[in-house]
Amino acid sequence: MKTKEQFLHILSRFQQDDTVVSVEPFGNGHINDTLKVCVAGGAPKYILQRINHHIFTDVEMLMNNICIVTAHIRRKLEERAEEDIDRKVLTFIPAKDGKYYYFDGENYWRLCLFIPRSRSYEAVTPELSHKAGRAFGDFQSMLADIPEGRLGETIPNFHNMEFRLQQFRDALKANAAGRAGEVEDLIHEINKRARGMCIQEDLYRAGKLKKRINHCDTKVNNVMFDEEGNVLCVIDLDTVMPGFVLSDIGDFIRTGANTGAEDDENLDNVSVNMETFKAYAEGYMETAESFITPLEISLLPYGGRLLTYMQTVRFLTDYINGDTYYKIHRAGHNLQRAEAQFKLLQSLEGHAGEMDSFMGKWL
Ligand code: ADP
Ligand code: GN1
Ligand code: MG
């Protein structure tokens, strides 16, 4: 953790001249470090983030994507004659050299305006789920007309299941931490499902599915709400990139429609919350109907299974590699995460018929 003087120096490299009174850690992500910056008078004015450049290796592309996306959304909001636009889209502050990040020789930093009188939620209710569904569907629909090739993949193949399975197989082969032998049952369960989890890549090659711009991190805490509980905007735009549409329902089902925690040590707590799923699907379809195809609609419940399977594979891969990607908070954490995700997958599989028939009303 840096000293206040070091933070003040970083902040002085951006195009702002506020008197900073405090810089404090904020939020609880696994990847970047987020800090809240308060200025004279005590009000929060900025969010300062240290970008994890080991994961987002092309910071130039990352910030270019984010600038395109925020400018595009701002234009859409203006066309809709929305009020209070500054609270409905993130505003990034350039550094003194005009770039949207500052490199201090070791780390990359970016600064954006703190959205006044806003809050996010960590726990999902059906009402929040419906609102988040609307917000992410609207986000995708606003970005649907960004021309192909405009945005880069900030993490190449981020939600490509074939690629994630390849990384898993590479990890098994290297067995760097000597842990593969401990997790044979889970490896078997993953291998059993592998082919059936690559449907999107198959359909894409067959020309039946197109790529869209997705958020790719659709957790409820990436939606900001105002004091009356209305959605202001979607934040955390690092992973906004072209990919397959199922990402943005799938990751919400995985993170929001779980009766337990992502890393629950008690697997009995973990199962799908159907009310949350239904609320998200309703909200999402209200705003996504403008662009989504019948094939994509029919695959939305599969999206929940896919993203949960993908996360099982990613956590287990990291465990086998010796915990090199995700921050862990205890020994065996990545394995516990993988086991809890697999339990959720089994529950989603058990409810697949019910989820499919729920989607029937849009088909
Ligand atoms: P992480 O990668 O850590 O998830 P986020 O960008 O999602 O980073 O920020 C973490 C939390 O900080 C969010 O859940 C939200 O509560 C808060 N936050 C982020 N950006 C802003 C902002 N511009 N204004 C107000 N709060 C914000
Ligand atoms: C990471 O930073 P956070 O917690 O929102 C990860 C997601 C995973 C998630 C698992 C860039 O997201 O893909 O689903 O952890 N982000 C990246 O909790 O790898
Ligand atoms: Mg976040």
C-alpha cells in the first residue's frame, strides 16, 4: 500500500487540481485495486484505480476501448434526451500528457469521476436482479452498433471455452504445483462435459452465431444505483469486448442466482435461485429484445451453465498452476472456489428444463 504522498503524486499527474484529503481502498474486486479519493469538504470526487497490467497487458488498448464505449454510451443517452447524463456514464480524467492512464514506472493508474450519491449492492434480491438484467441488456443494446473491429479483446479469448479448456489441459500436463493428483474427480467431471460446453464456438464457425460487444463481468456490484434505487449505469468496463452474447446473462446467473457464495465452504448452501434467474431474464429481455436472435434466446439458460462451468475450469486451472492468477485469501481457496462453482453447475443442470421452458414465452 502506498503512502498518502505517493498517491498525491500520482493524482498530480492527472488533469485536476483538487485539494485531496484522503485516498482509501474501496470495493472488493479480484483483479484491480480501487481507491476512493475525497477532496476538500470531505466529498468523494474520484475513483483511482491501479490497473492490473499482468492481466490487462495492453493498457493502451484497454483504455482506448473504454473511451470508445463511454463516448458511445454518452451519445446514445444524449439522443434519448436523458437527464443527469454525468451520473449515467463513467467519465475518465486524462493524465497531463493526454493519455487516459499514467504509468509511474511500475504501475498503471487511471482516474474517473466518483458518481455522486450512488451506490452498488453486493447481495442480489429479485428486484435488483430485474434491474440489473435491464441494465446489462440496455448496455449491450447501446453498444450493438459499434462496428466490428473497433474494440480489441483486452484479454484475448477471455470467454472462449475452447481456449480455457486448452489452458486447463496445459496446466494438467505441467502440473506445476504437483496438485493434479488430488483433484482427479473434478478433472473427470470437467472432461466429461467439455465438448458440450463449446457450442458457441461451434455455432460461430458454422456462421450461425455472431460476435457482439459484451460486458463480460456482469456482477450486481458492477451496476450503480441512485438513492431511490434506480439504475444509474454499468461500471467496471475493463472486460467490455467482442465475444458471445451468453456471457452477460451467464455470468449474472453464476454470481447472482447462487443461494451460496462463489467460494462457499459449505456446498449445501450452493444452488440456483430460480427467482433471481427469472427476474434477471425478464429484465434482460425487456432491453435486449431489440437485438437478440431466437437462437440466442433459446441458449440463455445454457449461458448460465457455460459461465459456471468456465469459472470451475478457471479456478481449478489456477489451483493446479499454484494460484498464479486469482488473489487467494486462504490455502486451498481456488479449489474451494472450483468445488463451489461445480456444485452450482450441477444445480443449474438439474433446473435446465425449468429454465428452458421459462424462456419459451419469448420464442
Ligand atoms: P473492481 O475491478 O475492483 O470490481 P470496480 O470498477 O467495479 O472495480 O469498482 C469497485 C467498486 O467501487 C464498485 O462496486 C462501486 O461500488 C465502486 N465504484 C467504482 N467506480 C465508481 C464510480 N465511478 N463512482 C462511485 N463508485 C464507484
Ligand atoms: C474476476 O475482478 P472480478 O472479481 O470482478 C475475473 C472474472 C471472474 C471473477 C471470478 C479479468 O473478476 O472473469 O469471473 O474474478 N476477471 C478477470 O470471481 O479475470
Ligand atoms: Mg467490479
